[in-house]
Amino acid sequence: MRSLAKAYLGAVLVFLYLPIAVMIAMGFNESPLYAMPFTVSTVWYEALAENSRLIRAGWNSVFIAAITAAIATLLGTMAAVALSRRTFRGKTLLQLLLLPPIAIPWLITGTAMLVFFFWTGIGRGLHAILIGHVALAIPYVVLVVGTGLATIRTDLEEAAMSLGSPPVSAFFRVTLPLLLPSILGAALFAFAVSLDQFVVSYFLATPGSSTLPVEIYSAIRKGFTPEINAISTILLLGSIAVILAFASFARPGRRP
């Protein structure tokens, strides 16, 4: 039974990571049609350096994801603290309203945002994409930070206040350091949600101001080239580096 479980786990890992490994490898194949034998070359990375549209779309994606992570983490953390530590009318309703944006298909969300933004005059463009991504990321931040708050003892903050510390100071000196790993995890979650978002970006993008997923989709429709493998590999390695840096800093399982 144990051997069968290991074989199943190995098959799942191969299913998940083999396509990624093939994508990375084919970015170094000289043939544009993935012809064999495999000839190692950096020709597609050189071509990527001259592809201004993909590079601009890549920077747009990283920029929007970074701003989304910052805004969504700030707003989501404030909301999580309010929902966790305060009692007010409509609190249960607000907690329930956090779930539908996660469960609703992004196609419906993208259509609704497109109609709403045109109705309010916001229009389309990078600013609209940023607003849409923040709206999508906030529920994830609230859930992650709220889970972190549930594991922190409230009596520590109360003890600090009983010793004369103001409530705000007690929160920043006692609760916030304990909550920091959850906040960083939520920020990475928001960054990943924004960087990977296609549907909402597709609805709200304008020519010349699209994100990388939208640009890749447009490029595939015109004719696929391994330049897409190259830029995808660069973003993948960058994302892995960020995750490893977070894991090294947070050290999951360590007692605060």
C-alpha cells in the first residue's frame, strides 16, 4: 500500500511539473517548431530581448501585481483585523460577502467589471486592470490574514494594554510582529493572483496596455514562437525566487 501511495504521488508530481520542464527546455531549443534532435541555443532569449511588446506586457504584469499586492494587503489586513477583533452590525453579512468573489467564475466577474467601469466612466486600461485585480485579491488577503489572527493569543495584546501601552501601540508592538508571516503570505497570494489573472485583464485591457497573459494569448492566436517559453521561464524563476525568500524569512512551523 505504501509503495502504491508513493507511485501515485510520483505520478501526480510528474503530471504537474513535466509540462513546465518541457516548456523551459524548449525555450533553449533552436528550432521554432520543436524539431529534434534538440539543439541548445539562446536564440529565443535574444529574440525576446528585441520583442518590445512582450517585454512591455511583462513589465505591466509585474508592476500591476506589485501594486495590487501592496494595496490589497493593506486593505485586506485592515478588514481582517476589524472582522476578527471588532463586533458591529452587519459583520456576519460582510464575512459572507467575502466568499462569492472567490467562487464566482472570473468570466462573469470580468463581464460585470467591464459593464460597471463603462457605466461609471472608469473605462478600460491599466488603471482599470489594477482596480479589478485589487478587488479580486482582497478576499484572499482577508482569509489568509484572518486565519493568522485566529492563531494569535489576544491576551498578549490585552496584557500589553494592562501595563499601560495604548491599544494602537500594543497592536503594532505585539500583534503585528506575530502576524507578519501571514501578511507576507497574503501579499504573495495577492501578487500571484494578479500576475496569473487573464480573464479580467482581457476584458479591461486596451491595445498597447495589456498584461503578459493577454499578450501571450494574442501571440498564440497569431502564431506561437518559443519567445513565449523564454519569458514564461524568466517569470517562473522570478516567482520561485520570491517564494523561497519568503519561506526562508517566515520559516513555517517556527515558534515566534
